[in-house]
Amino acid sequence: MANYLLRGGRVLDPSQGLDAYADLRIREGRIAEIASHLTPEAGETVIDCANCWIAPGLVDLHVHLREPGQSYKETLQTGGEAAVAGGFTSICCMPNTEPPLDSPALVRELLQRAERESPCRVYVVAALTQGMHGEQLCDYEGLKRAGAVACSDDAFPIQSAAVMRRAMRACAAAGLPVLTHCEETSLTEGASMHEGEVSARLGLRGMPPSAEALQIARNALLALETGCRLHIQHLSTAIGLTLIRFFRQQGASITTEVTPHHLLLTHHTCEGFDTNAKMNPPLRTPADVDALSEGLIRGDIDCIATDHAPHARFEKEQPFGLAPFGIVGLETALGCVLKWNADRGEPLSPLELIAHLSTRPAQILGLPAGTLQQGAPADVVVIDPDARWQVNPEQFRSMGKNSPFVGWTLSGRVCHTFVNGVRVYSAD
Ligand SMILES: [Zn+2]
Ligand SMILES: [Zn+2]
């Protein structure tokens, strides 16, 4: 296999607190060494990384790959290609497929297919209940043996506290973290955006912040009682963050993620009835965006995840109330996060940004990623943080073109992505 010398970049590795200008050698698929002025060896491909960051490949805990069953939206291959183009080398796929990933056989089969079809590493998050119906528990021990790294009810949040409690107790026993989409659906029926002045003006039914907050509180209480590791998905409200802080003080083991769109956009984005502003949880108020930003800066929010949710054009071309929830995010996440940081006056250092996009999410699920330690598999991304580019969905590798960032100019371009020492993406 090809060996590489990445020369003269700013090497950022949060796992060892490393932020230094240096060279990085990839040999036989692994990180061989990091030092200043390494001499090229015979047969090595030298890549000039001047003005670039050299970082561990990005890790996304929240991706919808749509397989099996919905390959008209995305496939393991196109989703994987979108991931590596966005600098991601490890992604976790959600179980709301057709059929849902609720059995060890389905998990095993998807992992085997991903190995062959996706250029990015794929980890499977299995369903929390059978068929994602919120009633019968799954075989968590079996799911774990099959390779699932967590269980989630994303898209179909369990409404019964009793079922949730049993599921969390059983997942704790099996050693599987639980990832939850927090939504009390009796408060969100028929709603397509945040409930507030904008929804009132547009005549659309809205989702109140209490719908998210109620389930954050419920799930946190159950985490305290069951000892289950709880990860709150796509946090969108200020009150939700306040609750997470409170329950952590009570000793609950909770982590949380925020999406780039919840850091950059508000419910005002829905004003043109653009269905690419329709996602669940919805875009919230400027005060929520400020609170989430503050939470990320202070470290109360652990990581960034995309909730990459590709849909076909005909689906998103429906009227706002009928179009499905969700947007793509893998190919814009890095640029959006750098824009957010620039807009806020650069509160986070490059090392902290890489921690939120790579090392922290890997740690949350115990994935072997997010590090440039010598001997680790060479999952590496080379980023030009200053290169500007315009978001054009026609250039996406993803089959989903549903992005609210179309036409935006972003800084931060992925130049090269390596998975296991293989160059799987190059911008040139
Ligand atoms: Zn969700
Ligand atoms: Zn999701």
C-alpha cells in the first residue's frame, strides 16, 4: 500500500494536546511518526500541507445513510463518499431504515456491506425497540455482539416512560449507550417548525421547546435511576441545555451534541417556506442559538454532529407542511462550524474545534478514532482552513441536495482524507 509524508502542516491532535507545525508520516496504514522536518523515504508520496491543518479524521455520531430500503435517498456508497469529502472518517448510522436496524442479523449485514461499499468507516446505531414502535425491547446483548455501538430511537422517540426505563436498564446491562431524540409527540402532532412568532405569522403549527425539554428531563431521570449512559441527540433549546447541566450536577451520565444548523440558523429561515429549513428538532429562536453557542464554547455541549438526513428532490419539493424533516450536512459541517466560530469572534481554538468534531465524539461512543497517536490507524484529514468555497449542492457526493446553506460562502476546505492510510478523497 502507498505510504505518505504529510509535510509542513499544523498538526492538531486533541487526544495528546498537540498543536504544532510538523510533518506526519503514514506507513502501512498507520500513523508512523510526527516530527519536524522528516526526510522523505523511498516510494513515499509527499504531500505539501503548508497553511493546512493535519487532524484526526472527523467523527459524526449522527448520520442517516438510508440503507437498507431507501436507496433512492442515499446509499452506503454515496453517503460514505459525502462523508470523506466532508473530512469524516468515522460515521454512525441511525436505525430508522426499512426495515429498521432492530436485529443482530440486520446489523451484521449492514456492517458487512458498509465494509465493501463505503469509503468511510461506518458504525451502526441499532434500534431501541422492535420496529422502532416504542413497545417491545430488542435483543441488546445480541445487537452488541453483532457490532452495534449504541441504541437509539431517533425519528421515533419512545413515548412510554415505562418502556424507556426498561430499555435503558437493559442497555445499561448490555453496556450499550442510549442516544435519544427528545420529543414529547403529543405536543408536536402536525407541527412542522418551532412554535413562536414566525410559525404564528406563517400559519404553521409549531413545536414548543417543552416538547424537547420534557423528554430530556424524563430521560435524564431514567438515566439516574438505571445507570444508563445517555447521549442527547441534536439539542436545540436553551431550556434543554439548562436541564442537562442540572442533571449532570445530580450525577447523571449525560453527553450531548449540537448540529451546525442549530448553531447558525433560526426559525426566521422558515419565512420563505423553504423546506430546506424544515428539520426536527426545528430551527429555534436567536436566544436558543446563543445559548447553544455558549454551551459549546463552555464545553457543556460535548460535540458536533450533523444529523445528515438526505431526501429525494420530489419529497422536499412538497409544500412546507408536507415535506419530510431533515437536511444533508456531511459536506458542509466543517465549513459551517468554522463560519460559526469566525462569526462569534473565534472563541474556540483550532484544537478545540477538532476536539468537538473528532476526538470527543469518538470518546463518547468509545470508537477507535479521533487520534493521531503513533501506531493508530491512519484516519487523517488535511484541511485548508482559509480556502473559501461556495456551497453548490450539484457538487455534493451525497444524493441529497436538501441544504439550507445553498449559495453560502464558507471557509475551510477538505484537501485530503485518509481512512486506514488509504487516500479516499482528494480535492485536486
Ligand atoms: Zn432526530
Ligand atoms: Zn436524526
